[in-house]
Amino acid sequence: MRPIVTERLLLRPLRREDLPAFAAYRSDPDIARYQSWDTPYTAVDAERILGGPVDGDAEPEPGAWRQVAAVDRVTGTLHGDCAVRLLADQPATAEVGVTFARAAQGRGLATEALGAAVSDLFEVQGLHRVFASADDRNRPVQRLLERLGFRREATFLEADWFKGEWTTLLVYAVLAREWREGRR
Ligand SMILES: CC(C)(COP(=O)(O)OP(=O)(O)OC[C@H]1O[C@@H](n2cnc3c(N)ncnc32)[C@H](O)[C@@H]1OP(=O)(O)O)[C@@H](O)C(=O)NCCC(=O)NCCS
């Protein structure tokens, strides 16, 4: 991927040098609560996400997640990441996610990062639809997706056995034409 520069952030592939900070915020139980991993999240878990002994610059296989680092433009501090997965069974469709360290939250940085990543998917990569799944208790990510103009388009009621309980999943989506309309 080409780096993306926003007002406060640089978005680029996750690299080996990011892994200690990446593992540290993923080890925060509040951050992991609605996410697929458990805590503590170790350096070995973080290594695995790069898919082997190479840095994250290689193009992932269709269907595989790419972790995009969101670093401070000035200091280079890793604040969080966006995750992007191009679907293997639908053309021009991607799923996204976003995770920011607790210290970097509440400043609009995650909205800035995911907004830029989604713009890139539509305007540079020519995608048709981008969607995200959210636990219905995870209000911060719902507010973020709504701020960006995602529609809540599905509720899967107690459909997911997750971390020892049935959970309800919400699906949010935005089409390329809605994205452009929303930014006009
Ligand atoms: C989802 C997550 C990234 C949202 O983080 P966040 O800090 O709430 O999001 P932002 O960085 O966009 O900040 C938005 C908040 O900052 C406030 N804010 C302050 N200054 C701001 C600015 N300059 N611009 C925009 N918002 C600003 C907003 O009002 C908003 O607060 P609100 O939601 O209480 O109204 C974070 O909760 C997280 O990492 N959670 C754990 C991982 C997770 O569950 N991810 C979802 C899986 S897809």
C-alpha cells in the first residue's frame, strides 16, 4: 500500500518495529473486550500478524487482513491501527476495523485514520462497498462509524458465541456513491 498522510497521522503498513507498542495496546483488556484476541497479547502473537519473517509491505492474499499502522506524523508514535480485508468471494468489497491505544482515544484520531483509509479504498482502489461489524455493546465504534457516514444495515441478534456468551452483532456499511455524496 502507498502511505496516506492526514492532518495528524501517517498511515502505512504495520512493521516489525511497531510490534512492541502494538502488542502493548492489544494487551489492554478494555481494548480487547470486543475483539477477536485475548489478553495478554504477546510479542509472539504480534509477530504472527505480520504473517512470517517479512514486514507488512507485501500485498496480503484476498480474504486476509492487512494491519495498517496509524502513527503520529511528528513523533512517529504508533497510536493505533486500521484493519482492512478485501473479500475473496465478492469483487470490490472490503471489511474494515479500527483499534486505537487508550492514550490516543477521545481526540478524533481513529475517525481521522479510518476515514482516510476508507477514502483510499473508494477513491484510489475503486472499491464499491466497505463494511464493518460491531458488537452492539461497543458504542464508541458505533459512534465512529456513524460519524463517518456508515449505515447500520443489519442486526444479528445473539448470533455469535463470543468470549463465553451469545453476543449481538451489528453490520455497518457504506457504498462508494454514498461516501462521495456524504463528502460533497
Ligand atoms: C473504536 C475506537 C477506535 C474509538 O476510539 P475513539 O477515541 O472513541 O474515536 P476517535 O479517535 O475518533 O475519537 C472520537 C471521540 O473524540 C472526541 N473528539 C475530541 N476531539 C476531537 C476531534 N478533534 N475530532 C473528532 N473527535 C474528537 C469525539 O467527540 C469523540 O468522542 P465521543 O465518541 O464520546 O463523542 C476505540 O474505542 C477502540 O480502539 N476500541 C477498542 C477496539 C475496538 O473495539 N474496535 C472496534 C472493532 S471494529
